[in-house]
Amino acid sequence: MSESSAGNDITLEQGLSGIVEDWAQEKQTFHVPWGKAMMWIFLLSDTFIFSCFLVAYMKVRASIVAGWPNTSEVFALTLFGHHIPLILIAIMTFVLITSSGTMALAVNYGYRRDRSKTVLLMAATALLGASFVGMQAFEWTKLIVDEGVRPWGNPMGAAQFGSFFFMITGFHGLHVSAGVIYLSIVAFKVWRGDYEQSGNYEIVEIAGLYWHFVDLVWVFIFAFFYLW
Amino acid sequence: MAYVPIADRGQEMSHPHSWVTKYVWSQDHKVIAIQYSITAIAVGVVAMVLSGLMRLQLGFPDTFSFIDPNQYYQFVTMHGMIMVIYLLTALFLGGFGNYLIPLMCGARDMVFPYMNMLSYWVYLLSVLILMASFFVPGGPTGAGWTLYPPQAIAQGTPGIGAGILLMLISLGVFIVAFTMGGLNYVTTVLQARTHGMTLMRMPLSVWGIFTATVLGLLAFPALLVSAIMMTLDNLIGTSFFMPAMVSMGELNEHEGGSPVLFQHLFWFFGHPEVYIVALPAFGIVSDLISTHARKNIFGYRMMVWAIVGIGALSFIVWAHHMYVSGMNPYFGFFFATTTLIIAVPTAIKVYNWVLTLWRGNLQLNVPMLFAIGFIFTFTHGGLTGLFLGNVVVDLPLSDTYFVVGHFHMVMGVSPVLVLFGAIYHWFPKITGKMFSETLGKWHFWLTLLGTYSIYLPMHYLGFLGVPRRYFAFDGTDFIPASAEAANVSITVAALIVAATQILFFINVIYSLFYGKKADPNPWGATTLEWQTPQNPPEHGNWGDELPRVYRWAYDYSVPGAKQDFIPQNVPPEAVEKAE
């Protein structure tokens, strides 16, 4: 990367026209396969969906008159006699971030054409994702059954708390569930050797892109909904 | 690593053989384009009939017993939503986007043909869901096409049961369909162009459609989110948008919702949507004008940057639709400023169209007439837009017919004129037959003059203060009798324009069967779609070898060349010199 240090004296204008020139060359605009380009564009679009959800939530949260429930109390669990705030969410977040790690390893082994390790790691990723959804189901059940939180109201405060909680985590949970199914299908096809002929394991990376995106979105939901 | 054009990597094309795989479950972008177009036009005819019914009521109140106030609002709502989303968006992007992108970029098809096919069938599903709302108890929703809460789902609005639900579901399904198609269009333009087709050699049609698709992919999410939230408010009683209020003498069961939140989400989609419709029209009209003026487009690079710039700006102007909702004056100042800034790239485009016409060898055939008509109607609608972009002018005019006139001029008539021009222009390529010039010219002149006699008086009505959205004007003494006369004349003109469209259908259907065989390149156009080995192009578009592009799309009347156009795929050494 010695070139980059030499490029310090390039002005912004030169840099911008360089980008335009680069894009306007006789080539694909991005040096990636079609499927990967499409996944990136889809994720950009999906980013706007989640942003709209979160911005709408922030707007309501900032202007609501009724009191907002204290999230660290609502999402607290009593484990072994200790009352620990946000413990379940912390575990869920840990699980999901871990699954991103296994996914990254799967992509690496995919490109090395190490099929068994790829399948194993993808299965682990899907399993971690499924356990995330399972814990979410537990969280929902606890809120609905034990604490009486409903989408249209709750005993703790503003009705919108439940509305946004179920809508945003539900929409994200659907993304995770879809991802688990998607990863399982791709893992199965890798196991069956569908990509051996072409030797092209980009599909693993494309599935990985989606998975990392879903994890990244969770980080924002975690920060804005649970920690705020 | 040497560059290997991806379109050249030998992927076997399997050509369909049975009638069903060729014309029904087709993965060919050209067939999908025609399916999209036919569906969009069919549903557009429904919306046109609805507008005729509205005009009957406004022109001749107390005459037609079959139009009651509830139905009137249902007609307004369905007319608006169908025209904006299910006709214009679908026809420009699903129809022309599908047809033109692979042909103009020199690709064999969209990058993922199967997903492209799904896109159409999901779109058809959304149309069917929307049409079903005409037949459910209570009828379709009458909330106004913007579906503003609280009235969209409050007691007293027509169609608050199944009607609004079907509308919201249909919108959601449409967005899924659009996303599948849109990802294809964007990826195809970025990644699947042929040799030599650099981004700055692409015809402006492709630039317009491409930028509009990007806008769609980023703007429809806001509509999806607002549709989901309103569905939840309606179905299970959440309070995202619904405040506590008394309607029809009853306290509703909502509390603390924010109706203005919906307006922000809706217009964050709604304003880019204007450009989702307008940018393809800009692009296509540039190509029509350049081709039929036998002259290169003036300022090609500026035209491209104007399209991209308008697209980017369209995301930061949305609240100019909400001046009357009330906002911090600084916000009004911000949104008025950004709105007026959009006039700069738009004006560049208009100047460039006019300068392309300047001293051109104008061929006043049907597509060209529509293109020139567009310049008039668009300039007209754009100028009234400058009035409405200012907060202080907008406040008194916002709820009057001035807005209806402005909006229909700029987003109704203008794109529709381009659509007609484009259909006439590419008809010989799509069908291999020529249409009737005479019928086409009648269609043009009646449509252009007719629409002017519809929408010009509306500006006058607006200045008089005639409120829009009203079913009847009883008890509004400030409205002079001349307004009623204007309303009658508008209605008569509207019915004539509606009837005129029959000429278009006769022309298309008659020419399809009995039209004389078209030349493969009847207009002498340079772009790739006119250089296909077969006319109309077959599955795979290019026969055995992909075309190679040597020049931009606008080599018309090049000095020293024998012909007055040089197709994009003619190498420099093959250009015939003039004697």
C-alpha cells in the first residue's frame, strides 16, 4: 500500500474526477459478480426500511407525552437469585455476533473449497441464528404472558412501547428466520457438491453478506431500543 | 487481469419452445415488458374512467344519481393511486425499463431473468388485490390518494373496512414486485453492458430509467414502512399514527399516535416518486428529440449530471408537500430553498431540449410531436411548481384547484405524453409493424389541446379559491358563477380527451394486425435496439455475437459522413464518407 501514501497530494477535485473516470471506463462498474452486486443493492434498500422504522420510533419516543417504560427494568431477568438487567438481550446479542464470526470463517473455507468445514460452519451459523430466534420467542412470551405487554398497550407506560417493540424486533426476527432458511439451503447445496463443477463459492459470501447485514441491524436496534 | 466482459462469458441460453413458456411464463425481458405494459395500461383505463366520473359530478352536480359523495371520494383515491403507482411507475420502469435497458445496453437479457419474471407476476397480483377492493363490502378506500391518517382509518371515511386494508396490502405487494424488478434493472445497467458501452455512452433513456430505479429502491421502503404501520393501526389497534379523538360521536381506542409522522414517511417516498416517474420521461424524451431533430443532444454530460442531481435532490425536499400541516419556519425555509434549487438542473434540461431543437432538421412525425408537446406541458407545470415551492404562496393555494392543475400538468400530462411518444417511437421495433401517422396525429392534437383546456382553467379556479377534494360547492358563495361555467367546460374537455384515447387503441390494435411491415430502423436512430439482427428482436436479442459499441448514442448529422446518423455499433473505419 505504498501508493496510498504517495497519493496524499491529490486534490479532492482530482479524486472525484478520478472516481467518475474509473466508473465510466469500459467495464463493469463494480468488479464483483452479478449476484453480489445485486445483494449489495438490495441491502442498501433494506437499510432504508430499517432506518425508516428506527427513525419513526425515535420521533415517537422523543415526542411522546406518556412515560416510556424503563427498558433495563422491563428486559431484566432474575437468574440464580440475581436480578440482572438486559441479561437476555446481552446473551442474544452475543449469540448473533458470534454467528457473524462463524459465517466469516465459512466464507473463508468456501473460497478454499474446504466443503466439510464450510458446511459445518454454515450449519453452526444457522443454528446460532435459530437460537437467537428461539430466545426472542422466549422474550416475547415473557412480555406477553407475564407482564401483559400488548402491541396496543401495556401496564408500564406509553402504548407505543409495545407497538414499536413488537414491530421492529418482529421485522428483524423475520429477517433472521429468513436468513436461517437461506443459509440452510446454501449449506445443503454446498454439502451436496452443487458448486464443485464451477468451483465458484461466491454464493456462500453472498449469503454471508445478508447475514452480516442482519447482525449489523441488530446492533442498531440494540443500541436505540434497549440501551436508550 | 485482462478484462473479460461478463456478457461474453459463455452462458448457454436455452430458448423456450412452447407457447406457454414463450408468452406466459416468459423470462424474456421483452415479453415481460409487454406484459407489464398491457397490465399497466389496462388498469390505467380503469383510472381514466374514474376520472371521467369525477368530472361528471363536478361539471354537472345534482345530475347523476349514481355518484354519491362516498363514491366520489373512492374515485378520487383510486384514480390517484392507480395513475401514480400502478400505471406510471409500472409502465415506465416495468414496461420501458424492461424493454429498453438490455437492448440499449447491448445485453442479452436482464441479469436474473427468473426474478424478472416473478416481478411481473407479483405486480399482477398487486393489481388484482387492488381491483378486488372494488368488489368488497364498503368498496375501495376513499381516504384520498395520500391515505392521510387519521381519516384514512377513522369512522365515516368510505372503505375503512376491507377497502383500506386491500389498498395497503396491494401497495406492499407492489413494492416487493418493484424491488425484484428494480434490483435487476440497476444491476443490469451497472454490470452487464456490452463492449464499449461505457456509462457516458449510454442513451439518456437508460440514464433516466436507471436513476429512477435507484430512487425507487431507496424511496419505496418509506412507503412500505408506513403501510405496515397503518395496517397495524387498522387491524390490531396500535397507535402509530392514530391520536385519541372523537369521530362520529365516539371516542376511538387509540392514544398518542402522530398523524404527521405518516405524512413525513409518505412524502419521503412521495416526492422521489415524482421523479421516479419524471426521470424516465426526461431520458426518453431526450432520445426522441435528438433522433427526430437529426441532431445530437445538446450538452449530453450536463443532461446526465442533471438527471443524477435531480435524483439526489429529490430526497431532501419532501416536506414542501406539508407546508399546510404546519412546521417550524426554519424547516419551511430549508425545504423551500431545496425545492427551488431543483429548478436549476431541471431548467438545464429544458434549455438543452430546446437547444437540441434549435436549427435541427425537425421531423414532425408522431413521436416528435408528443416530445415537443411534453416540453410545453412540462415547462408549464414546472413554472407553477415554483409558485407552490414557496411557503407563503403555497399556503393559500395548497387546498385549491391550482395544485390539481399544477400536479396534473407536471406529473400527469407530461409523462403520459412521453409515454405515448415512446410507444409510437418504439412500436415498429416492438411489433415489427408501422402505425398510422394520420390517426397518431389526430390523437396527439386532440390530447394536447384537450389537456390544456382541462388544466389551464384549473389554475384560474385555484386563484378564485375553489377548494379541491370537494364533492359539491353548495354554500360557497365566494365562488363566482364563472367557476361553474369553467367546470362544465373542463368536464366536456375531459370527456373528449378520454374518448380520444380510443384512437390510440384503434391505431395500436389495427396496426398490430394490418399495419405495413416496418423497416428495422425506420427513424434512422443510432441506439443499439435498432441494430438487432431480427425485427422484432428474438430471445437473446443479438444472435450469435454481442454488438460492440464505438461511439456515443447521438452521432446524428455528423459532418463528412454520408448518412445523417451513425449507429453506435459502427466502427470509425466503417463510416461511409460523403462524396
